[in-house]
Amino acid sequence: MVLNISFKHMKTSDHIKDYTEKKSEKLKKYFKGKIHVTWSFSVEKDTMIAHCHLLGNHMDYFGEAMTEDMEISIDRAVEKIEKQVRKHKEIVKDHLHKNARRTPDVD
């Protein structure tokens, strides 16, 4: 997993980096192979914004959350991406099995 973290309009924080790394590890379980996760953190007035962009295995996901606490924003962004991934995997799974029919055996 490749992890990039950037901060805009705020100082770099080791606590946020560690927390983000820990939460990004949760996303690894949905993918086989290499994934690339980019986090952007910014502050606008009193709002903390966490934006996550995940690339992996021909998939591209975005999650963004705005709250007054950065950790909650990170959690919500990860939840949004997990929801998208689960929905995609469910669609693919249903698509593969929806129209499957058994062919009759020919003797």
C-alpha cells in the first residue's frame, strides 16, 4: 500500500498521520495487490476536511468528510469508501450470478 498525506492551511501533525495510517490499513482487506491511497487534510474556518482518494485494481474511489474534529472526518471518509467498495463488490457478485443458468447435459 502506498500512502500519501498532504496538509493544506494547517500544520503537519504526527498524530493525524498515525491515525490516518491506521485507518487506511482497514481498506487493504478489500483489495488484492497494490493500492494507492492519497489523503488531503485542510481547514476552512472551524471545519476540518478530510479527503481520501483510493486507487487500486482498476478501481477508483473518493471519500470526503467535513466536521469539527479531524479524527471524525477521517472515520467518515473511510466509511464512505468502504460503503462504495462493498456496493461495487455486491453488484459484481450479483451480476455474475444473476443470469447464470445451468445448461442441460447432452448425452
